[in-house]
Amino acid sequence: MHQFLEKKITKHLIIVLSIFTGLLTSCLDEEVCEDVATVPVRMGFYYQQQDMDEPTPQSIDSLTLFALGNDSILYNNQYNVSQVELPLNSTTDSTAFVIKWPAPPEFIVLDTLWIHYKRLPNLISMDCGFVTFYDIEYFYHTENIIDTLEQESSNIRNTLDEHFKMYPDLADDEP
């Protein structure tokens, strides 16, 4: 009787552990797939000092940024922002982003950035499915605060590359 009870408990324990391991593995696969499936445009903020050849990274305080036609705000009055990640719309050939710059409360200063691209579906794995890579074809922007926008790379892939350098004209933020 004792052996029978031990075998039954062992069998149930193995089943419970197998189910738990399966659930844990499936959760991990979802996280890995999510990390691979998001391919954002990366844009850093800079200013150019007169006596320096290379641009100097700049941090922006009170930055708000959202995709035009999308309810979700990507950055909401965020402080100490030196680089942003902009998700492109994988169902269209362009995405527009609105940047609300820090300004006195009585003013609202906005710029809009339009990015036009070619979509390139790419199979990651059978578990993760497809991810969309992009090739930027052209871009343009308003010039309320944005002084210059330099494209560093037109290929948006699963890398940590910075694709744009933005030079906002925020004279008060420069040292």
C-alpha cells in the first residue's frame, strides 16, 4: 500500500512539474518573441558646440511624443530623454510623430516628423512568426524647434543602431 501511494504521488508530482515547466517555457518564448518583434527607429538628441567636431548628446526634459493617429503616448512629459524609440506602423508605408517640446505653460510648441519607408517582412522563427524590417525612403519635419535632422542609417533592423540625430534649437538647455 505504501509503495502504491508513493508511485501515485510521484506520478502526480511529475505531471504538475511538467505542466508548470510548459507554462514557464511558453511565457519565456512570448517574451523572447516580443523582444525580437519590435523594431523601432532610434533617434538621439544632440547639439553642436562650435569648438567640437563631434556632436554632444543632449537630454531633453518635459518631452512628450506620440504617433499621429494613435491614442497611445510614447513619452509623456518625460525627463532626461537623450534618445527615443519610435515604433513604425507595419500596416502602412509611413508614420508621423508629434513632439511636444518643453515650453512655458502658456505656450505649446510642437514639431511633426514624417517617416516614409518600405516594409520588409522577415521570418524570425515558427514560434515567433514574422517581424517587419524597414528601409527608410525619405523623411521630413516641421522646423519650430527642430533645427536639423540627420539620417545615420536607413535600414531598420534588430540592432541597437541609432538611425537619426536630431538637433533641436533649445538654447536654454545647452551648457
